[in-house]
Amino acid sequence: MKQNEIQKAFDDLNAKYLYALKKLQSAYKLLEEKPDTVEKVASGDLKEAARLLASSEMNKEDLSEQEIFELLKKSSEEEVKRKIGFWAMPLPASDTDEDNNTDKIYIGKK
């Protein structure tokens, strides 16, 4: 009877292994497929807005189209960073700042 139980456990384990193998193969197939578009190409809305603002009466500082475009692009990037939040911010450039001395000694009661 022990041999039947061992055989049943082995068959169950083998079935689980085959199921996991099928799932792994399907996951590899999904990884091979590439999405059609990951990111949309910019439609040039900022350039068009800059052109319109440069020629409008609201342009009291007489900024050029390029200057307005740079201002719009900067504010757009800041808005995206604000909406994305903390987790998408780049890490600091250097880890070895001398101001960031983390060698601390903690003394506790014995």
C-alpha cells in the first residue's frame, strides 16, 4: 500500500511540474511578442501652441517662438514629474558624497 501512495504522490508532483512547465512556455511566448506601440510619437502640440502664443497679443514680453516653446516644454516636464511622483525620480548622481557620512557608532547599555 505504501508503494501506491508513493506512486500517487509522484504522479501528483509530475502533474504539477508539467502544469508549471506549460505556464512557463506560455510566458516565454508572451515575452517574445512585442506590443505595437509603447509610446506615442509627439504630435507637435507644444510647437503649435508656441507659434500661436508668439503671434498673439498675449505675448507682452515679445518672446520668440523658440523661447515660448522652451518654457512650455519645461512646464510640461515639471507637470509630468509632479504627476508621476517620487518613485519615478532619478537617483542622485553620486553615492560617495563627503557630506553624507553614514559611519555612525551606536552605543547601547550592556
